[in-house]
Amino acid sequence: MNKKSDRYPLSDLKVLDFSRVLAGPFAGRMLSDLGADVIKIEPPEGDVTRFWGKEVANIQGYYHQQNIGKRNVCLNLRKPEALALVKRLVEATDIVIENYRPNVMDRLGLGYETLKNINPRVIMLSISGFGRDGPESHKPAYAPVIHAEVGLIHRKWKRDGGSLSDLPTSLADTNAALHGLVGTLAAVHMRERTGVGQHLDIAMIDSTAATDDQLQYDLESSHHTAPLPNEVWGVGFGHVMIAIDFRLFFRLLVEHFSLEDPTQADMELNQKVSLRREAVGSFLLAINTRESFGAMMEKLNIAWGEVRDPATLTEQKTITHRKSIIKTDDRDGGERPTTQSPYRFSDALSGAGGKTSYRGEDYESILRDWLNLGDGELTSLIKNEIILFNSEWRAGEN
């Protein structure tokens, strides 16, 4: 049995993960990190993210990051026998995750109404771009589409200028995953009172809007009441983000570091601002070390951060101290990096699983553990191509 220690908070939960790309797989990854036995059910064509990122031992980096720790079985769901097998697995499962377009699972014969008749305690998490009903429910959606529709791209352009372009992270996917995770765990808690599960409908557009702390200013046309945006400044050792209103920052530098105010009382406001910004810029560029800059910010009690190339993130002090990026088995005799679980408990464990599975690799352990299948039935499932797998792991770790 692939059960983790009881010190993992979710070690008693079983999860079937039908999802692909990011929003669903990320939620499944977090459940696995918290101890759940997460089974990724992968289609014969494989998850598209198996083609993204650096390849090590025939496993790409993007897939590795989102799916480490999950066991994997590859099923041809176009065959009735595969559907029958999934339904047997549902009898033993707590949570089902999927992020197909609405009604795809219904067309496969695996919609919530079907699953709850098999197992009334099952909780189904469905993540889609625009929700399960409504005028856009069947539109395909990836994160950039949601970033556009929810106003993030427009706001970035309005503030920063330049061309209209996407964000450098799939915020809509990860927001939906995390809200889905919260909702799913709430449903697990409620099930303890009611004895029954439920279907959770998470829309990426809802999740992104709900997590947007700047949206209220847009809805009420009140950006003028907000604090001035935090700014990036050049310093002698690179660039830093300084989290303070420029007006206060300038006054503090004048008061505590004898910065000379270059303005005159009779100057127009725009000219004063320009000259003061120029003076602050020159002052900061003369600071050549992180240590001296950090000491200045500490004296002024101002929050700041170095603008860091993410390729150097393993050198960041807190990331290093908290082991937020770890080395994992690369399945080729070495190690490769990935992100660690962000959850730090006082008296419980969390953490990334030991390996990232090849397509279909774990069918035998899954079906023996969950369904107690014998050799004969396993052989039949392989022979009839109900279960498929990549061959590389059969010969040793590729």
C-alpha cells in the first residue's frame, strides 16, 4: 500500500486525478504533498506537459514539477472495460479531480451523478475556465485567456505602458487550483458531519477575480485613492523593489541620510517630483553593496527585495534556509530540482513524493492496493489494451 505516515495530515485520503496541464495537477500535487495517495489517470496520448521543459530520463521538467509523488495508471477510457475499472476505483476513492471542459466527464460516463451513485461519499473537484454553466461554459480556456478577460493584462498595460502582453506566470491556473484545494478540504470536513460528498465547481475566472486585491479599485473607479505603486529602483549592485510611497521615502532619506532637496518652493509640482526622483535615483545608484543598502532599509524600517533572476533562486537566503527548492530523484541515477511543499506544520509532515512516474508505470501497485486484483485480471487488462504504459521503465530507469 502506498500510504504515508499518519503524521501527514491527509494520509487517509485517496484521490483520482484525471486532470492535465496545470490547474488540476497542481491541486493534486498539493494533496500528494500533504500525504494523500494520488493516482493520476493519464490518457493514452499522455498529458501535454510531458513535452514541456528540460528532459531527464524521458521526463520533462514541467510535468515533473506538477506531478511528482503521484502514482500513474494509463487507461483507454474509450473502452467500456476501462470505464468499468474506473468505477471500481471510485468505490474506494475520496476525491476525484478533473479539469476538462464541462460535460466531458459526463460524456465519458464519469459525471458526478454517476460517481455519487457508486460512492455517495465521493467529492468531485471540477476546474474549468468559465464554470459548468452559463454563456461561456464551453469555451476553451488557458490562463492567458482568463488574464485577459478578468482585466489583469489591461491593468498591467495601463500602469506600465508598452505593449499588451500576458503575465509571466499562469496565475489563473494556480489560483483556481488553490481555491479548489480549499473548497475540497472544506467538503471533506463537511462530509464528516453529513456522511456524503458533493461536486465542487471552480471557475478560473471566479478564482482570479476573488484573489485580485486591486479589483475593488477598478469596480469603483477609485485607483486615485490607492497607495502609490511600489517601484523598482536601480542601485549599485542591480535593482531592488522598494515597498513604500515615494513621497514618504524621499522625506525619510532627507531626514535620516541628509539627502538634499533639489527643489524650490515656487516650482510646479511636476518639476518638483521629477527633480526629487532624479535625486533619489542618483543617491541609490551610489550604494554599491547589498549589505549597506540592507542596513539603510533596516534603519528606515522599509520593506525591500532584490530583483532576482529566477534561475538564481536557489541562492536566495530564505529559499535556502527553508529548503523551498529541493533535489529529487531524476530517474537517471542523479537528482533534479523541484519546488517543495509550502506547508510547515508544528506537529505534522508535508513534502514532495519520491519520484515522478512514467505514463502507466504504477498500474500493478495501484490495482493491487486499491482493488486487490490478481495476476490473471492484470494480465487480461494489459493484453486487451485497457491499461497502457510506456515501456522505458520496464528495462530499468531508462
